[in-house]
Amino acid sequence: MGRFPTGSVLSLKQFMTRKQVLKLYKDTLKAIQRVPDEKSRADLLDWARSDFKQHKSQTDEVLFAVN
């Protein structure tokens, strides 16, 4: 069940962080769909996918405060 190895349980903080990252990814893809230029849209989609894929194993839970 799930995508995590058997016996692997996320802490509440990890679960919430994962939820935020997934929402960010979804919102990014939605925003890219509003780009009118097809070439730019394709480039942005490739960039977003590769960037998220590149950092998918990131485990730091560093949150940046917005002032």
C-alpha cells in the first residue's frame, strides 16, 4: 500500500511538507498551462518536471520565512 517501503511511516511534519510540495507542483503545472506561447509553455513544463524530479529525494525540511 502506498509508495513508501513497507514499515516506512512519515512524521506529521514530513506528511505536511509532502502535501505542500505536491500542491506547489500542481499549482505550477496549472500556471504553466496559462502561458499563451506554445514553445514557452513546453519549455516551462520541461523545466518544472526536471527540477522537481531532480529534487525529489531532498529530505531537508528547511522552510523559508516570508517577511
